Amino acid sequence: MEDTYRTIEAPAEGLYKEKGSKFIALAYPVHTEEEVKEVIAELKKQYYDARHHCYAYSLGADKARFRANDDGEPNHSAGDPILGQIRSADLSNLLIVVVRYFGGTKLGVSGLINAYKTAAADALANATVVEKHETALLQARYAYPQMNDVMALVKAYDLPIRNQRFELDCRLTLEVRKKLQGEVATKLGAIEGVSVTGLE
């Protein structure tokens, strides 16, 4: 299973101006459609006076989940050119929103395609591209005596701890590379008194 993908390390911004119109491109690393919705809602608040908030995203190492949205611009003149930039850079788990302030002069479909494409490309040019692995979350529950065994495994696989609770029993939420998920879950489960569940 291929679980490696390229994305951007941190949010980045790009800009394109044409005949008084301003196209502000904002690129974000994202992992879920929920995250995409939150970012877009936030940007619509932040740029409430802009005429269009066009976007495209691609999710997953296989890039199987994607969407392009023209937000009122002529069909395929905004979302598709943005998605085209994500694809030509071979990136995933990425959202690019291009906010347009209308300058009074219509650019025509080819002008719009060029503007959205160029703004998106500028945001990507200002971003740092990194290679990452798809990950899943596992939660381990165990009693205090098992702590050393569990922690030895966490250390052996160099697993980031996303959450931990130590009450009557211990709960640890771990981020595991997808292709190692089964292996790590089996090894954790093999420790007596440890129960493991996968989290979405």
C-alpha cells in the first residue's frame, strides 16, 4: 500500500493582480473534508467583502478525494485551474482557496483561468513542500504495570503521542504510519492487559 504523499509544510500565500482585480491565493495543509470546511468558513469570515472564494483540494496519498469549486465564477474557470496546479505539483492533503476582489473590468474566461492558475502557482511557489506518510490513530488502554512495555514499543516505532490520560487506567492515543498500523496494533495487543482500538 502506497502511503507516501507530498504536501506543504505550513500555510502559504500567493497574489495575482489583473485589471484592478486582486486574486489572493491561500494554501493550507489539510487531512479531512471537515478541516477543508472549517478553513473555508474561516476565510469567508476573514474576507467577507470579497466577491468569490474559489477553491480546490486533494486528499489522501492516492489523491482519490478531490474537489474543485468555482463559487459563482463561470464553469471550470476557477476551481479546475487551481486543482490543476495542485496536480501538476503532485501534491495532496492540500487546500488552495483563491479569494477574488473584483476590480470592475471583466477578464473573460481565459483571463480568469490564467488568474486563478497563476495565483495558485504563486502560493505553491511560496510554500515548502515536504514528503509525509499517511497515518492512523490507535488508542491503547492499559494499567500502570504495562506502562514500560507500551512505552518501549512507542519508542521502538518512534510514534508521536497525540493524547494521553493517566487516571485509574492509562490511555494513549498514538499516530501510526498507515502501513504499520496492523503490525503496531498486534504488538500492542500482544502485551498482556493492553486493549487497542483504531480511531477515525
